[in-house]
Amino acid sequence: MAIKDEMYKKIVQEIDENIKMGKIDISKEKKLKSVAKMLTELSVDETKEADNLVAQYISQIKILCKE
């Protein structure tokens, strides 16, 4: 769990820095952080196979794009 938390914190920090510098529109912050959380969870989940991870990733992106 600590690895996931650290990875997520670093990604969020990068998102926040890019927003402050004007490289990312603040309106995208929520979606970006959702994607960051999803990718962090998928990247450290050793019990799942690659095909399953790809399928989950695609379905999560589709859900986020509909929001």
C-alpha cells in the first residue's frame, strides 16, 4: 500500500505543479487525478494478467471521458 500512496503523491504533485505553471487547465484536474489513481492501482497490482489490466484501463478511461 505504501508504494501506491507514494506513486500517487508524486503524480499528483506533478499535476499540481503543471497547473500552477499554466501547462494544464485547472478544469481537468479532477479527471487527471482520477486517471493517476487508476494507473497507480493498476501498475502495482501483481496478481492480474496484462490483458486484464489493459481491459480495465480502457473501461476506466471510457467512464472518465463520459463524466
